[in-house]
Amino acid sequence: MFKKICRSVSLFTVFLLLCSFITKTNVYAADFTNGVSVSGNTSTIWFKFNGSASWVDVHYKINSGSQLNYRMTYNSSNARYEQNVTVASTDSLSYSFTYNNGTSSYDTAWFTNTVTSGSGIVSGTVYKITSKVSGKVLDVDGVSTSDSAKMHQWTSTGGANQQFKVVDVGGGYYKLIAVHSGKALDVPGSSKVNGTQLQQYTDNGTDAQKWQIVNMGNGYSKVVSKASGLTMDVAASSKVDGAAVQQYTDNGTDAQRWSFTAVTTQPQGSNSIYSIAASSIPTPAIAGAVNIKVMNGTNGAYPDNKIYWAVIGINQANGKWSYLDLSGNLIPISTAMNDASGHLTKNGVNYANIYHTVDQASYTTLPKLSSGRMFLSVGSPCYIKTYDNGFAGPNVDNTSDPNRDIYFDFVEFTVNDSGYHGNTTRVDGFGFPIQHRLVNRAGNYDQTTGELESETRSGLFTKYQNEVTSEFKALATLQAPYRIVAPMHGSFQVGGANANYFAGYSSYSTQDILLGTNGLQQNPQTCAAINRHVLNDTANWNNPSAYYKAGPANFYAQFWHTHSINALAYGFCYDDVNGQAAYLEVGDPKALLVRVGW
């Protein structure tokens, strides 16, 4: 059951530990924070439950040693459970928890940290870095994920743009990686000039991104650039939000003293789509309806009140285009809504406000709806014109469209007498990772499609450039940083550099192949075979392992299959041929969970 119990543990504690192993449930619950604090040769593993925990057990290994298991002690001063462990520099400490919330027991994932030299810094740990002079924390301006975004200080919010993963790069130096963006703390241009404001930049391994963290005693360190020899400093010892964090000659002042607080957190937006037990989801009171929930999976990049969603479609009860309000009512849309009270405005133009945010509701009941779309966006709602008989959604081909500089995506579906039928889609492009989970009332259907949760937005942009062939690479830069566009929104259009990409492989034009037009809508199998480069290999039309082995092929679509759950994705119009689309349907839907990733 476990390898070894420390001899110092009482028989009663052993009994409790055994009970915890017997009754535990292998369910991940996103309701705690944990971390490791280091002082000298003592590491304190800690666990803080957001509710009320009956008990917490820690299981840990040092290097390749035996697993040890302890009932943790509650430290009321720190309001957390703790376990001290004796460690040495370079030790690898792996640990997990079993905890009871009063009704059930849960296992957590395993965490691993490496203890490094006398600074007390644990390589691989995420830290909040706090200024001694101001009490404010190191912060990436505007939660930006862009290269060259500036560093300043700000009141602690717990956001991922205020958390930095500290990684030992050898020679006594570390790199500091912003959790929300994956970019490194950097000296612009490797400058050696006093007063240069620090920034984040793509991790490149240069000396401009290597930092010495020197223990100055009393819980504070100075942070020194390898590139310049200058020290991280709060400009003018300022105590105000937004003051620049710069490099400056070492002067020993509190403006150059920083505390590193180790915290492996579940920041707002880190919750997994799998963290909700299907049995805990409320059943809709209306027959044939489905409860919907939008989840924040942005890992702290955006708070719940900056994740926007709206559902619009045709009400099956009356045939009218409608939007869903938070009470589960389908409200008819109209031209007049664009100027109604509370309307949105951009560039002097008014738009209907049909949006909600994640923080406004846990679940909302969706009645039967045809041609439905759930528009999702972060930072700002989308700007959609409503009319008496329809709506005008985002058009990424229109350079004056108000949504060109909005991070948005969508899910499409129908809910009718035969159940829920819906999917995520990459047919038009990629805005951010989405997971789409459907469960039924009977409790025997629970499926998820979309991008893998392990994929980040910035990581997918990088992988896309590395994995697709040259013809498809520009699709990730044409409208960056907002989206990766589909081929027909880029150079594969008539007149574009790749307008004749499929020439010689099929008698259909490249545009017909990508759009499924000019007769291919009556022959989707052929359309799919051309996109997958198996047109002349009919024996493999239904063999996914044979797809995309050579060009010409829709390598844009292939990329999304590679990085999606069960390799299912809607990468082109007829990607549902042979069941390859990210499509879910069930006759007795209970709930739809949609997770916005970042």
C-alpha cells in the first residue's frame, strides 16, 4: 500500500493513515494551495485547504529513497498543515497529499522540487517576489503575454502574472519564468545602463535572462543580472503601484531587497475540466434542456470577471433568433437591442450586450436551441450586431471588424428532441485552447473533446511554427497575437501565395477543397480524402494512421489533431468523415462544461 512508514509515527497514526488509504477517492479537487518553504537544511512541506479539512496526510520521497507518509500537523499561526523534512542541497523532494474534507478523501497530483544552494531557492518552484521597500510584488504589466512587456511592482492579487518559476541554469544562476506567459525575466538588449526597466522576453538562454539570487539574511535576497552585474531595483524606492522595476548599481538599500515566497497554487483559472464530478452537477428541471457551465482555465491570466460568454441561436419553441440570459430564458434578439440600455460601444458604433462572465453564474439552463453558438472571449466581450432576423458575428477577413483585436473563440451546437449535438471547431481558426465536456442524466456518458489541457496558448503558437510545413506557417502570424487563422483566411485564398497549393493532386481547386464547395458538399468523403492526402489510396480512406503522410495535405488540420484529446479535431469542413471531429452528442444531456484555456 505504501513502501515504508517512518518508525517515529505512532500506531494510532499508522491506523489513521491506513484508513485514509482505504477510503480515499482518486479525484482531483482544485480547492487547495500547497508549497515548500526552505530554511537552511529544513524544508517545510505545507498544505492549505480553502475550506475545512478533517485531516491531511503527506507522502514524500527524497531522491530515490523510500516513500514516507505522515499525518500533517496544523500550524494555526500560518493557517495551514505542515511537515518538516531534513534536506541537503541538490536533493530532489517529491510529494503528494491525501486529504479529507469532512465527507470524502482525495488524492492530489505529485509535485517535485529540487533543493539548490544556500539561497534557499528550490529550483522548479513558483514564487511570489515581494519588495522589502514597498511590500508590493514583481508584476508583468497588464498581464501581457507579449515579448518586451515591462516589469513593475503592484499590489499582490494572486494572479499568475505575479508568479515566477525559478529554474537553476547552472553556475549559480537562475532564470525566472512568468507563469502566465512562459516568458523569462530579461534585461532589454543585455543593457549595462543604470535605470533600464526590466521586461519579459521569450526564453533564449542568454546572460540577459540569468540571475544570481544572493541571500542577504532576514528572509531577503538581492537579484543580480549576469549580463550587466546590476541589481534588480524598485525605481526611486517607490511605494506606489506601477513603479518601474529596473536594474541599478548595488547600493544595499531596501529597494534592492526581495523576498521569495514559494507557493504552488491553484490560481483563479487553473481548474481542470475533469475536477467536477459528474454526479455533483445539478440536473436541469426542464425536460430536454442542458445545464451549461463556463470554466476559467487561463491559469491566472484572466480573472473570472474577464471571461465573457454568450449563447445565441434559434429558439425551437417559436423559431426566433434569441440569446440566453442567466435565468435560462431565450430572449428574442432585435435591431433595437444595439441601442438599448447597457449596450456595448466600440469606435463609436453600438452593439447589443448579450454577454455574461464566469463569475456571474455557476450553471445556466439552456432550453432547446438550433444553430447555436457559444461565443467566448477574454479581456473584452465580442462586438456582435443583432437584427430582427439574425446577427452579424465576427468576420476575421474584414480588417475593420471590431473583433479583429479581441481574443475570441466559439463552440457550436444544437439541442433538440434527440439530445445535444455539438463541437469545438478549428475550421475558421484558433483563438485559445478550449475543452468541451458533455455528461448525461443516466450517468453513463461523460466525454470531453478539445485541445489537451496540458497545451498552453503560447506553447501552441510555438509548436505550430515548428510542426507545420512552410506553406502553413504564416497562418500563425497573419493576425497574431490574436489568432491562428485557417488556410482560407490566409494565403490559400484566390490570389494568395498558396492559392494553387493542391494543383496537380486533384481536379478541384484549392479553395473548393478547403471550403467543401463546387460539388464536394455532395461528396464529403472525397473532400476529406484530399485534405488528408489519401485520395488515391482508397483502402486507407478510413485509416487515420495513414492520414497526412505526405503533401499536399491540410497540415493546418493535422496540427489540431496532434494536440487534441483523443486526436479529434474539426480542422476542416468535413473532418467529421470517419469520426475524426471533436464532436459530442447524447440523447439525454445533463450538462455541458466548457473550459477556456490559456
